[in-house]
Amino acid sequence: MKPSPLLSCELAGTCSGCPWILKLYSDQLLEKKDRFLRRLPRGGFLPNALHDFDIFPVPVDHLRDRADLVLETRLGQHTLGLWDMGRKTLLNLKACPLLTASLESWLIEFKNDLPSVAKGSIRLRVNPQSIKGVWLDFSNQDIKRLLEEGDWLERLQAKAIVEIGQKRKRLIRKEDRWALGDPVLFPWSETYFFEQSLPLFTSIGGFTQSGPQATQVLSEVFLKLLPEEVPSWLELGSGSGTFTLPLLSAGKRVNAVEMDAQALKGLLQGAAHSGISALLSTHLLDFNGKKDTLRRLFEENRGVIVDPPRSGLGNLVSFLTELIPSQRPDYFYYVSCWEDSFVSDVHGLNELGYLGTRLFGVDQFPQSPLFEILALFQKQY
Ligand SMILES: C[S@@+](CC[C@H](N)C(=O)[O-])C[C@H]1O[C@@H](n2cnc3c(N)ncnc32)[C@H](O)[C@@H]1O
């Protein structure tokens, strides 16, 4: 690959958002690939899978459709941005080469009028139709004051859809005052079945992958690894459906397990919107909690897909150990953005008789050491 130039950013080398920005992109990819392959357990994957392993690049800039920022106000001075590498100083973010052009414009517009809040978190989003959103995660005291004062929220509401607090309630007008209404799910993002886009219904504060361009590559690679012969999948941690909707579009039956009720509601809304709900069943469930339903779901599906949080599979490996081999799924499809937990879980899966047969990466976190891992394991006995 031809070395790509370094990204230009005035915070390069200091901002924790892009710890690898001073490395050439071609070197970043090589380093991720080499480090990862060295860490995998010996014999954990078929030699062919390791030989074919590659990390698919995505655009190195302008790919993020959401920005998670910290706001601090000291002596009337606002700082809105990200922490420095040492996580001690908050850096003022005037622009960011990782954001899509429309999100960068929204950041610049938002910064022109900031509220007086000692400290809070803010997520800015722009959806594929260029609709702007903001999620304000402030203390209850600050929220109460801003609702009572009203002026700043009124100006903000004129620019974007506003969501407030951990319950992600919508800012609404109630007679002559501002109030918190029920959460509303909205197509803030999208996933893909080849060229076809499938809207994902979430809250502004809800989980989505890093942006549409990366999700397009991710869904394509996801489908590439999917074994044709499995008609029905148990998906643990489905979220609002980045992988569920392409699976349903491919004619697969999916039992989606998720513990976030809002995400599950969004999944149902997204599947209905795209007219692909017929093969979908949803289960509001903690896959590390009580095992009765999970045991039944494992017995009913030959394939399991997991895209867990950073902590990895957790108790799932010991749960698999408790099942007799014939009850264990033939295929275990593991998606992960966290190398440490993935590598440790591969050891557990190997001990249970699973061998990795296909392995790819998608570099949806350029300028950082992270990437998304997609690995298919097959039961050997
Ligand atoms: C990394 S996200 C992936 C979501 C989905 N694959 C996507 O791309 O939108 C992990 C998801 O797993 C869910 N999750 C995490 N731990 C869980 C658990 N113990 N039981 C059920 N769901 C869980 C989270 O709520 C989240 O939606």
C-alpha cells in the first residue's frame, strides 16, 4: 500500500481521541495486524484463516457521525472537547478531521452558544439525512436550571433535536414551559445489506458503530463470513440491529437477545420499517444472568453471534462449558473491538473444541490502536 499522508490536526500528538495520528496510516495497519496475529493462541485458528487475515481499511478521516465531548465551564470560560493523552487537561476542540463534514459544521455551530454548566457530557450527531441531534448528559441540578431558564434550550431546539439525561428523554414544549418528554427513537444511523441502506432506530445517546462508511465495510465483511448453511441465528447483544437487519435481509431467522430495552425497541422499529420483521424474535435478557431461557435458545439455534462489550464474553464461556457438547452451537461468530478480551476468550473457545475458521478485521478506528475483529469459530467435535 502507498503510504498515506499524516492527517492534519492542530491537536495532533496531544488529543486522546487520536493516539496514533502521528503514524503513517499504512504503518498503523501493519502494526495492528502484526500485534494481533502475534497475540492469538497457537493453533486457535486454521492456518488458512491466519494466512487470509487482513484488516479492511475504511476512510482515514471524516468517518464519524457522532462526537462524544466533555464540557467544562471555569470562571465563565467554556471548554468543549476531549481529554489530552494524560487524561488531565481538557482540550478545546475547534474542528476534528475524524468527523464527517456535516458533523464538523454542527460542532462549530454548537460551540458558538454554550451553556454555563460546571461539567457535563455532550454527544453531537448528524444522521444520513443531515438531521442534527444533541444529547446533554448534565447533573439533575443543571438540567432543572436550564429547563427553568429556558432561553438556551429554546435556541438549541431551533437548531437540533435535543435529548436530555441518562434516560435520554426528549426536550418538549409543554404549554408555556420546557419539559422532558418520553424518549423517541429516530433513524440516527444506518446499516447495510450490500448496497441497500437499512435505517437504525436509536436514541441520540444510544450505541451505534462509528459511522456509515465504516458500517458499510463492516456489514459487507460480516456477510462475507456468514456460513450459508445456517438458517437460524441466536444473536447476543444485538443492539438496534447493525448485524440483525442484514441477517434478516439475507433470509436468516434471528433470535435477538439484548438487555437494553430501548435498543431492542429500536431493533423492532428498524426491522418493521424495512419490512423484514417476519423472521425476528426479540428477548429482553441479560446473557450473563439467569440461564433457563438462554439454554433453550442455545438448543434451538445452530449458530450464535456475539458482539459483546469491552469485557468480552464474561460468564458465557463457563455457560458453554456447562452444556454437553451436542447442545453447544456448531458455529460461534464473534465480533469484537477489544483485542484483550477477544484473545482471552479465544483460549476459552479453543478449550471447548471451537477452532477459528475465518478471520478478518475492519479498521473502523483509524488513528488509534483499535480495530473491529470478525471471527468465525466452528465446533470440531
Ligand atoms: C458493542 S454493542 C453491539 C451492538 C450491535 N451489535 C450493534 O452493532 O449495534 C454491545 C451490545 O450488547 C449489549 N449487552 C452488553 N452486555 C449484555 C448482556 N450481558 N446481556 C445482553 N446484552 C448485553 C449492549 O446493550 C449493546 O447493545
